[in-house]
Amino acid sequence: MLPTSTTTTTTTTPKPPSPCFPNSTTASPKSPKLPYLSAIDRKPSSSSLQFQPYFFLPNHVRLWLLLFIISLQIIILLMARTLHLSHRRSHFPSHPHHHLLQNPLTFHPRRPLPLFHHPTTAPSELLDNCVELDPWHSRCRALSNDGFGSKATGLSGVIPEDLVPAWYWTDQFAMEIIYHNRILNYKCRTMEPDLATAFYIPFYAGLAVGKYLWFKYRWKDRDRYCEMILKWLQEQPHWNSSGGWDHFITMGRITWDFRRTKDEDWGSKCIYLPGMRNITRLLIERNPWDYFDVAVPYPTGFHPRSDSDVLEWQDFVRNHNRKTLFCFAGAPRDAIKNDFRSLLLRQCMNVSGLCRAVDCAGTRCSNGTSLVLEAFLDSEFCLQPRGDSFTRRSIFDCMVAGSIPVFFWHRTAYLQYQWFLPSDPKSYSVFIHRNEVKNGTSIKSVLESYSKEEVKKIREKVIEYIPKLVYAKPKEGLESIKDAFDVAIEGALKRIKEQKQFGHKWK
């Protein structure tokens, strides 16, 4: 479901004329274009329940005659709902962790609508207690600046000086915060649930489970927050009308962190809990066999402030002098027999002058160093084996730097990020099966077989797709260029709309 793109070497695909809905072939050509929706301030959270806004998109354009006929019924229903919500608020169970819940936000594509409030609370408790989110060190610095982390240092002389302010040491698990802050300022949000197409659930599932993945925490600790949000959702009238089909959530870790099948195993069982089945889930790694999992790019350090930042960066990586044929940034897994990463490091070190190796053992390549960026900028190709799971953030660091990724597993990218990468893997990457490398195939020989013209063509495709791999700095997005957030949200809205149109539902 990759959105169309006509990016060239100097321009990038502009957003479609309609500011609030993806340019879908399934959308009616007669759909009216409506004005930009004004922003609505986020209300402060507290330890008690509040009325806060929903944001959404309409299901369809209703006939004026039908609206006239049923207007009295709608008024009666709204009056009944008001009474129902008032009753629910006064009887909502008190719990110290309810601060982690926040109002579902909804999207509206065609016209601004009145505010509509639902009784929920904000997830600010997680960020307020960022010191406790990791068992080893504070996460406050990594999650600061709306999820972008601390400003990058040490890049002077590595990248253009005027682009240094667009770089941050962003944590790979900060995706939930980045998406939430963008949605709070999204041009299509509104407050009318009865006309909604999609409901966003701003629950930080990844941050909530993070510290409970280690040491001797019980499975109940790892499941608590997800069980709580699902219980709350199932009490909401608009959830009950769809069974979750028109809801989506961001989960800032890999899908396997939420797929525990036995109590003694790793992770939570959030995805397997009743109620989660029909929710569209945006994650940094998906299960390729689960329709509701959608993989989105890991956050990188580049957060362009404007269209001009994107275009300047594309020109910079296009014309940068690359001194080495290929590079590899990673740490060997000494505890693993026949470790594939160790094999890649040996091949790299055995071709003096043609490969640049960055040994990331310990914390050498963690947030706050320019070593990896410099290696990718200086290399024609970058080796991308699987990480601790099938994917790794390094894929996106590599491509944002204009280096051509070399994959050894199909599931590292080809079966993951279809909305964000070209449909033809050969157009932007090289694939060498891991077994061939294990059997003695020389990576150097494979990469040297590509002509300069072929390398230039492949790199140009990588550069073309850079905007879809980064998350822009402005909370309102860029002027005309779509970033990863735009692609992800429009894709989620499109699939939810299609599900409703064609009846792809089950109970």
C-alpha cells in the first residue's frame, strides 16, 4: 500500500490538494474539499478524570434529507449520551495509574466540526516519571523535546552548518511521543465522534512496558497498563459500535514485545488481549502475517524544520564524497555460535581501505555520537544484518545518509515497511542471502560488480525516499513534503475507510 511518489533529484512529492485525506483511488472523486481545521489547545492532565477532546474523520457525507428526518432522533441521542457520560464520570473507579490514559483523538477530512469531549485522562504520568522508565538509567533526556531527545553535538564539519539544528540524538523507542505530539496539531482533528472514520488511542504502550521487561517483574506487571486501557476503551460507546475496527494506536517497540504466549516468556501479551484484535497497530517492527500490524520507520536523528531542509539534505548526501565501498556498524554477539555479525566484521576488516567498520560493542554507538553517521556518509553501501530482532534502526540511519543498504534477510525491510519504501527491492537495495556469505561469498566482490551508473541510480532512489523515512520537527508538519508521519497516518486512515466500505470485519 505504498503511496504514490514522483520525487525527482531536486523536488519532492507535494501533498495532495485535500489537506485532510490521502490521495486514494478508492476515495470518491466528488468528495468536497474543505478548509483547514484550526488547532485546538491540549488541556492539562490531572490525577482526576477530565473532559478532553476526541479527534476524527467522518464516515460518509449524509444526505441533507436524511439529516432533516433524523435530526430529532440525533438530538435525543446526544441528550441521552450526556446523561450517560455524567453518570460514568461519577462512578469511574479510582486508580493511581489512570493518569496513563488519554482521550482518543479522531480525524475529520472535509469540514471543521464542534468540539466533543470524552472522560479520559492524559499519559503524562509516564513522562513525569521518566527517571523510572528504565531499570539502568533515566530516560528523561532521551524523551525530551517532544520525543526528539537532546540536540545533537559534534556534527560541525560533518554536515552543513545550517542543518546542524535539525539534528537530535533521538531514541529509537520514542516513536509514540513523536506521533502523539504531531496528532495533537494535526490539521484534520475535530471533536464530533458520530461522524468519525478513525479514532486514535494515544496510549504509550511501549514506554509503559519498557522497564518491566527486565529482572524479576511478574507478567501481571507487564500486562497491567494494556489491560487498563482496553477495559476503558470497551466502556466507550464508539468502541462498542465498531469493536475497534476504526481505532488505531502507536506502539513504540517491536511487535514481539507485545506477543507473550506464556507467563514466563518475554514481553507483555497486549496484542493477544481481548479487544486488541481489530485495532490497527503502528510499530517499528511488525509481524508480517498479522494484517493489523503496520511497520513504520524507526526515528532517526534528522528532523527537518522545513521543505528546504529536506531538499538541502538530499543535495548534500547526493554530492557527498564517499571514500569507501561499504561499511558496517554493529556489535558482535560473542555468546551466539556462528554469529553472523562477527562474520561481517571479519569480511570488513579483511578488505583494508574498502570497508569502514564501527564496532558498537557496549554503548559506543548509542545516542550521542557522530561515528555511525560519518561511516554511512562516507560509504557507498552499508551492511544491514538483522538486529536483536529482524529489523534495526540502522537501516534508516543508513538510508537517510544516502548509503545503499545491503540486506541478508527479507524480513529486515522487504516484508516490513511497504508504505515507506519502493515496491521493487532492487531499485534501492542489494540482497545477499546470509547462507551465501556463510558459504564464502565475498561481499566485496558482489558490491564491486555494480557499475558506477548502477550505484548512482540506486542511490538516487534511496535519496528520493528520504522524506518518507524521517519525522519532521514542526508539530504541524512540513509545508508541502510528506514525512513518515504523514505517510503512516494517511495509510492508516485509508485502510480504515476501505474496511468500512467493503465490510472487511469480523466480530
